[in-house]
Amino acid sequence: MTKRVMRVFTPSPLLVTLGRIALSGSENAKVLADNLETQFQPVTDPSVPVVIEMVDVALRSYFLTHASEPKLTNPGEVQESREP
């Protein structure tokens, strides 16, 4: 069989939520969306302002720092690295 035919017959993993198997595309989308929403919640606890300030300072510093020019590689250097 060709890879294309094999791909057609390869079953995708089943998504299970609350003891039910999600069968339709919309059920799969809902299960995935619910799972992502559970995992990724915004941090709203202002009880650690010192940590929040440290993160803000680090992010500002990161975004204000100019990126350095990349060191370009030439074909000769690539060839040298491949030789034993």
C-alpha cells in the first residue's frame, strides 16, 4: 500500500471527556477547547507584586534590547564541518 492509502486508514486517537468518547468534529473541538481553557488560565493574583514587577522589568529590558547581527556561515565553513 502507498503512504497515501495508509494515511486514509490510519485511525486518529479518540478523545474522551467525562466518560464519553467525542465522535464528531465539533465534539472534538469542544473537548480540546475545554482542555486548553483548563490548562491556560490568566494570572490574576496580585498577591505577589514584587514578582510581577520583576517580570515586567525583565520583559521591558528584553523588548528594548536590540538583536545582534547573526554570524553568517559560508559554504566553505559548512564543508569543513562535514570533513572527518
